[in-house]
Amino acid sequence: MGLRALAGAALLAALGLAADADPLRIATYSPDLSRDGPGLLLRDLGRKDAQVTAVVQVIAETRPDILLLTHFDWDFEGKALDAFAALLAQAGLDYPHRFAARPNSGMATGLDLNADGRFGSADDAQGFGRFTGQGGMAILSRHPIGPVTDYTDFLWRDLPGNLMPPLPEKVVAVRRLPSTAHWDAVITVADKPLHLLAMSATPPVFDGPEDLNGRRNHDELAFWLRHLPDAPFVLAGNLNLDPLDSEGRPQALAAIMAHVTDPLPRSAGGAAATGGVNAGHKGDPALDTGDWPDDKPPGNLRVDYVLPAKGLKVIDSGVFWPAEGPLAKAALTASAHRLVWVELDWP
């Protein structure tokens, strides 16, 4: 190496920069780290649980720099998240920066939201859940997180043009839009801010002819159309909506796609899963992220997304779903969902 190159390398080192910046890998994953009662996830994280072990293996294999977890139980002191981060550290993944806040899932309303004559059921919470924090969200990051704008208390009625069906006024007055949470988390990478728009939407099924869940799913995504930052962002999470093969309303997702780049992450395992009801699907099976039984609807669907804002350079992307081998078994054991990742050229 010549003197000029050495001087340049020394300058980069002095500034804390790398000559060739590493790509930034952002992932979302719904590993079903949710249990039937408070404290049970923490219990399972502290013992040899096969599912927990498989989840750690999947994340260790993909090694995201920023990871959004959906369907992860929240507790007030963050003990479960700390315990999970410790397991990842044992697997060689250090996430010193973490964020979680109380979700709407399991948050009691004191009302009979589903009008079944009973109070306090999972359907009577702000978002479906048997206890406070069931099926929440969490962010783990190698880079500093904050500030975070938390829109979780945003009322459904306050979304302009919302699709809320007719409901009793006392329900309309308190019903929140996010079924889990909506966060705009600023993550600083190489001294530049990246907004992670995080969410986990309700599935657009399990309701009646009023289509409450289908309407809410649509509006949870439509929310971001009015809250996109004027800065680099990535929208990520379990949107619970396949643009071609689910029962939901795809209009809001289509509108969001005008503001983002869809990297179309793919997997060999998804591409190979074409039997049963999947044979009648319109979408490319390689794009699927949810692996459900093939003998009845809905079959496999694309429901988990990492969508960078237009203008951000995408280097690579993928869905962690090996077609065979021990890693395929780990993905199957961990969750019905598959981890989705996207690499950006950053900054």
C-alpha cells in the first residue's frame, strides 16, 4: 500500500470510519414468543425450551443489526426482553440498545367491546390479549435508539377517512387504532438518523359481517400515510396482509408501496411449498413469510415486511426459510412466521 493510501486509511480510522462500510441489515420477525399468562415467557427463557432455542438459532444465523420482534410478551420491568437479549449474547449477538413499551394488546378497557355480554375477555382489550402485554413488540439494535414517538394511544376515530364500522359511542370514544403498537423509533447509525416505523397489525379475519378486523387492519397501515417522516425510514412489521391472497383490504398497502421500495425478499423454502390450498394462490410462493397448514385456508401468505423508503439503496434481501436441513427444522420449530431481512447501503 502506498503512502497516500496509508494516509487515507489512517484518516478514516481517526474519524472512526471504515474504508468499506458494512451494509446495514434490518429484520422483522414474529417468533411467537408469547405465552398464555404473565411471567410464563420469562420462565421459558430461563430453561431449555426447544422453541426458544430455535428462535435464537434463526436470529443468530441471520444476524440483523436492527431487529423488530412482534408477538413478544411485554412486562413492566422488561425482564423477558433482557433475558432474551442475554440468550442472544450467548449466541454471539450483542444488542446493547433495546426498546419496548406497553402495547395495546391485552390492555383492559372495562367495556364489552365485542358485545357478547361478558367483560374482561381477550376481545375486550384494546388489542386482542388475555393479559397486559401479551403479544407485544420489541426492538433490539446494535445502534442507539431514540427518540421514539409512540402512537399506540392514537384513537381509531381520529384517523381521517377511517373505515371504522358503526360502534356504540362509548366504544368509539376509547377504541385505539393500533391493535399492538405504532412506533416511530429513530435509530442513529454512523451519525445519521434512520426512522424505524414499527407495527404489528390485527389479522383481517376472526370477525363478522361488519368486518371490524379487516377495516382495522387496513386503517392500521393507512395511519402511516399521514405520518411518514421527511427523513430516511424503513416500515417494518407483521402487517398481517397478503396483497393477493389474504382476506384483507389491500388498498392501504398499495398506497404505501408508492412511498417505499419493495425488495421482494424470497426464500427457497417458500418457493417449494406449493401444495394444498397454496396451489390456488395468485402470489409468488417464494415471497411468503407465514407457513400455515396446507390443507385449509389461508395456507402460506406474505404477511411480514421490511420496506425501505424510496431513495435508500437496497443491497440484498431475503426470507429465512431454508428448503431442507437442520436450519429448515429450526425455522419450523421457532414459529409459523419466517424472519424477513433487508440490507441497505448506509449511510
